[in-house]
Amino acid sequence: MLQDSQSDTYRYEIGERKSRPMMLGDKLERVFRLVGIKRAAKLYEAKTGRSCGCDKRKEALNRII
């Protein structure tokens, strides 16, 4: 398994551009997507027509830490 610094170097070498480091909100969004919570949130939005607040929560967590 690659260490964080090694994986950053590897991503850069294969051409993936990093616009900013992954913050807490970004990491949680990734976990939620993998677990399926993101899909449930999108279904909630489709059924109720109300926003789940995922984007606002993500940005707030990114600002805090």
C-alpha cells in the first residue's frame, strides 16, 4: 500500500491534477458515497424536492478543519 506522500506523487505522475488537498468534508463525502449514504440522500431529494444539505455540510466541514 502506498503512503500518502507516495500516492500524491503517483497521482501527479499519471496526470491527475490536484486542485486542493482533501479536507474533512471531501473525505466524508467519499466515505458516504462508498457506503451508499450519498445515494440515499439523492433519493430523499428526489422524493421530497428538498435539499439534503450535503454540499453545505461538506463546505462547512472543509472550512472548519
